[in-house]
Amino acid sequence: MIELYTAGTPNGYKISIMLEELGLPYTVRAIKLAEKEQKQEWYLRLNPNGRIPTIVDHDNDDFVVFESGAILVYLAEKTGRFLPRDPKQRSRVIQWLMFQMGNIGPMQGQAHVFVRYAREKIPYAIERYQKETLRLYEVLERQLEHREFLVDELSIADIAAFPWVRRYEWAGLTIDHLPNVQRWLQALEARPAVQRGLNVPEKTKTAPKAALEENVELGRRIII
């Protein structure tokens, strides 16, 4: 049994979507970001960075994995799904996974902060992070031109990028000029497992605001 510590954020959705796609049994512990539960000592013993998500694999000596990209790789290797065994194809998937982890998440997160939640509107910062996020979307557009998913078949690269890109409006962006990205989003959104994963944990009215406020306060990338 997998135990998932999560909240309603793009990084959290990556793992709930992955678990639903895999059909693995798991339990959910919703972390109360507004109460800074992720900073409590018991949680820091699981995740030293004090962020979500984290998993504990009770079928593997209670093995703990934190960082969403690392969790995706762990689950893919555990099950033999969504990460090719062929070395070249595997590398391609990992490259696009790192593209999300190192680019889309941080840049779009900053766009969310400066567009919507910063107390002071700073035009330079807004323009910088909007333009960079849009540029990254355009990279995806080119990659998706002749393929359904980022690396031919559905992989952890798609599962990582999808929860972020679907929130493009929060960054004040439009994707009307990106038909391939639109098609890709629609294909993923239509998957029953993805729909189930986007409802984990059960939504509350206060959770998104709490997550946003925490990240603005800390001056870190936004994760909602």
C-alpha cells in the first residue's frame, strides 16, 4: 500500500494521477498547508524540504520518496509502466521530465505569483515570467506537432507537465495559438484516471488560497 501525503496543487496532482493511472492501491493524507503542517517535525522527517508531495511505500520497507519527479520515476520503475526500458527512449522521457521540473514549474510558478498574488505589481517581473512560460509552451507545441504525447506514448513526462500547463490562465496566458498543446491537454483531460487524480485530495474552498498564500509569503515558486 502506498501512502500519499499531498495537497491540491500541480505537483500533488502529478502523483495522484500517476497512482490512478497505475491502479495501485493507496491512501491519502491531505496536508494542511494553511496550518503549515508540512513544516511540522513529523513531516520534515519524511520530507526534509517541507513540501508536498511525499509517498511512503509500505510494501517496500516503508520506503519514503519526496520530490514529485523522483516519485514519478520510482513508481514507474516499481511497476514497469510509463517509463520505457529502451535506453534511448528512457532518456527521452527523462529529458522531458526534467524540462518540466527545471523549467515549466519554476517559471510558471513565478508567473502565478507576480500576475495574481504579489502585493506590488511589478511589470518587469510579470512580463519576464509570462514570456518565459509562453516560450516553454511553444517548445511543447513543436514537440507535439507529429506525436500524440511528448515521447510518442503516454509517459511520466506527460503526467508531470499536464497539471501545470492546464493552469495557463492563472499565469494570464492564452494558448489559442498552440493547437497541439490544446489537443494534448484535451486528450489527457479525457482520461478517467486523470479526472480521478485531479480530485485528490477532496477539494475544499480554502485549500487553494492557503497554498497560494504560503508560497507568496515564502517568496518561493507557486505550486497551485
